[in-house]
Amino acid sequence: MNAIKERMRAIVIDRFGGPEVLSVREVPLPRPAPDEVLVKVESAGVGVWDIGEREGMLAKMFGIQPRFPWILGSEGAGKITAIGDGVTGFRRGDSVYGDVWTKNSKDITTYVNPKTGFYAEYTALDADHAWPVPSTIPIEQAGALLIDGGTALRGLDDSLALQQDERLMVFGASGGLGHLAVQLGKRLGAQVFAIASGEDGVTLARRLGADAAVDGHNGDVVASAHDFAPNGFDAALVTVAGEAPEKALTAMREGGRVAYPWLNQRPPPKAPTGVRLLGYNGSLDPALVAKLNRLVGSGPFEVHLGGTFALDQAAQAYQAVRSHHLGRLALLPG
């Protein structure tokens, strides 16, 4: 491999903890193993799970013996600059997106401490976890697509088995997962009712294709839901916890299905008698991501970036995750 340079800038921690453990410093440029590609990172998604990584929650959850220094960043996108000897199907210059969470893509519990994360100028990415960036989105958006997009599609397609013309409720429709679910639900043929956060969230959901949208904080959610689906909703994807989504679920029909992600990390919502609750985890596999790519690539699509940050603004990015924002957040290392 002919490396572009020998060192790079990265977000590094030497112990788990709060924002004070973050540092931006130069580290050796990773060299790809035979089954890896070296990616020049152009965008890295920032999610609540990244806070869990920084604090050590993921290491504890998956029984990882941490190796410091640890470079953060679970998902991202960029261009391939070098290819391991055993990799086929990719060329230098290809735009790819991927994640560094697992070596066995069918089991999220096999998370390993990566050689490098995406909060860096370069990352060594397992070729089985690299996918071509769909032509319908820019590479900056692709860096924040995989985890929430895969989780949304897992819920809509696998858990809910969404059918053509069904009435779908998306609660949390302006958030990272929810705004992608609105678009994917439409592409799967559903009529989508979006419950978003704030008037700006309602505007976003409508722009992304929701057939109807209501402000979950200030609107009359139940009345709007009954107006949209007088006979009750067939399916719902609930991306947030609390009393508000449970109240909205009173608009479900008997026999309806409600999916909620992150089964192991949040309590199930309460739903009326006769409504099925379907908890799931957002594990990724090649078939799921291939379908995600087909759906995203079938027409105009948007991974809405509610904020972007430079590498040395990682602490601000983490703070923004817990404040009101639309869509996803991303670090732009370049």
C-alpha cells in the first residue's frame, strides 16, 4: 500500500468518560488489513450511541476489553484510497459508506474495538462493511445514513412487514431515524402520517413526502390521527419513548402492529388491547443494506443534516445530539 501520508488527525480518548476525555491529535495513519479498505473520511454521523461509546457503555454492553487510545466514530462515508490484498469489488476512488461496529454483520453483539473509527481523517474499514454511496445523495449525507436508515428499514420491512397502501404512523418523524422512516415508508407504498417535533419538524416531514404531519408537542395529535385514519392505523413505528406516543397509539386499529427499535435499551410503549407490539434491534446485514441502497437510490432522497461540525468541534456535536435538532448530525473531518 502506498499511503498518502504517515499520520492523521483524529478524535481520540485515553479513557472512558464525559466530554473532557475528548482530544484531537495526530495518530499513525491506519494500514488496511487484507480484508479492509482505507477510506479518506468526508463525513461521519454523530448519534446518541456515540455518546455511549465515549462513556464506555458499548464496551460494557458487548463485553469488550478496551484498547486505548480509542478513536471514536461508528459510521461514516468517504473515498477509498487504498485496498487490502484480499479485497475485490472496489477500486481506489470509489465513494463508500459503512460502519465499524461488527466483524460479523449478522450479529451486533460481536462488536469489536476498531482499528480506527470515523472521527478521523482516514479509517480502515472492513470491506464487508463498505457499500457504494447511492447516487441520489451526496457523500456528506451518506456518512449519517447507515445506522438510522438500516434501523428504520428493519422496523418497517422486517418487523411491520409494511404493505402497499397501509396507513403508517411515524412517531418522531423529524428525528434521525424518523425522517428516514417517512421516506422509506413512502417507497414501500404506505400512506404516512408523521408526528414531528415543532413546526420546523412538521415542515421537514411534509417536504420529505409525509401525506400528513402534526406537531407532537402543540398539535392535537389524536384528532389529526383519527382524521387521517378513521378506521385506525395498520402500522406504527415509534422512535421515542414516553406518554405522548402511547396516547397517539390509541388511534391504532385492532390487529394493528407497532414496532419500536432498540429493544434492549428502552421499555416498550403501551398500546391498546389487540395491537401487537414488536420490539427489535437495528442489526445490519448485507441483504438489509442492499435493499436500503435500492430504496434510497430509486429517486430523490435526503439524509437531513441538522448540523455539521469540524473535528475539533466534537464536544459541541455531542452536546447538540441531546438538544432539539432535525434529522442527523455529522462531523466533516476534511
